[in-house]
Amino acid sequence: MTSDSKSATKGKKLIVLGFVTIAILFLMYGRYQDPELLTPSAIDSIQRIAYGFYVILLVSFGAIAFGMYRYHREKVEKKGKDLSTIIAIATWSPKSRKIFVLTFVGYGIFFSLASGTLVYQPEVNFAYHYGATIPSGFIAPCCDGPGYMPKVIIYLTEHVGLQIIPINLVLQVVVSYLVGLNTVIAVNAYTISKKGRGASTVGAATGLFIACPTCAGTFLSIFVGTASGIALSIALTQLQTLFIAISIPILLITPYVMAKKLRNADGSCKINQPK
């Protein structure tokens, strides 16, 4: 096995290891979500486990990111003629990286606003209603379903705060990455041929649609400010997983569909190989 192949294999292993670790982490922490287990003597232990949860989660994100970098780099250096290589080449240039970073960050911010990670409640004063110190933050270790705990609660002002839910954080990173990838390839495909425009819009538009249920509920809670508005927000939020389940496969497939538009007849990429 060549060094390039070993690099790609190690990259894949890091990606798989990162996602498997996250899945196991969610399942294992779910064992501590029984309210009956939350005795005074167990609170400190579960709190420490909650801190460890986020340390491992961040390390897993790092492993996935480094694995993706190694995999893309190997594909570019190998200069193959498969669609994965074309995708890697299309995203490797300095211009493409800038587009990716801007899209990743921009969509991540939008996802935070729409999914309720960034909370704005003008009718509630956090200091008065919850006795919160402004600014402050803490980790709530219990109790909810797998993937929804431990939550990180941060009070930024009397009406603005952050509610970081593990599953939402993972989805935000994954979907933002896929939307960024789709956008970069879409820009390259559009540059090569205007015919690529319609197909390239599918992935990004679908990605943006993921947060719409939460977005609608959030706006209702803000502008209506009634019990019915909040109830509707919760009901709509529950549909979010369904849209993500539909959208992620499309966001995964679309880059390969668009990559065909960047392929020459001999299988090589129409984009100049980055140095």
C-alpha cells in the first residue's frame, strides 16, 4: 500500500472513529438521564461526567476535521479521475476555501438562530425570572433523551442567551459542512457551465430548509409571545429531525451529481489542479 493510500485510509478511519465515538458518547450519557438516579450524592459525579462529555465531543470533532483534511489532501495529490477526487480538487483552491469558510460560518450562525441555540426572549428577564447572574453559564447534566443532554446554558444579557444541545451542535456542524461543500462545488459548476446552476441550487436550498420548522416556531414565540405560540414552536421543532433526515442524504449526493459537470470526457477535472 502506498503512502498516499495509507494517508487516505487513516483519514477515513479518523472520520469513522469520530462519528462512532459521538454515537457511543450519546448512548452512554443517556444512561445517566433517569431522574431517580439524580441523588444528592450522584450530582457531583454526573456533573463531572457532563464536563468530560464535551471534552470528548470536541476531540471527536477535531478527529473528524483532521480526517477530512487528510482525505481531501490525498485525493488532490493522487490526481485520480473518480468523482471524489474532482470534489476534493474543486474545494482545495484558496478561493474555494474562502467560499467554504464563509458559507460554513454564515450557515452556522443562521442555524443557531433558527434552531433555538441562540435564544431571544424579550418578554422574559432572565435575571428576574430565573435568578440568573448576567453574564453567566453552566452545564445542565440532566434529564432528557439521548443526544439532548447535557445542555450548556449561557446568559449573555437579560433577554439573550445560548442553549447548546449536543444533537443540535452535531447537526449544525455536519449540515453547515455539507452546505458549504455544496456551495463551493455549485460556484465551480456555475463557472464552468450555466447549466449547472439549477442542480447546484438543490443542495443549498434543501440545507437552508432544514431549520425552517424551528425558525417558524422561534419567530412565533418572539412576535406572538403567547402560550399558544410557544406550544406551536415546540410542535414545529419536533419536525426538524424529519427534515434533517431527508436533507442530509440529498446534501451528500448532490456534490457527486454536480461533480459530473466538472468532469472531462477522459475523467479528469475541468478545474486546474491546485499546486
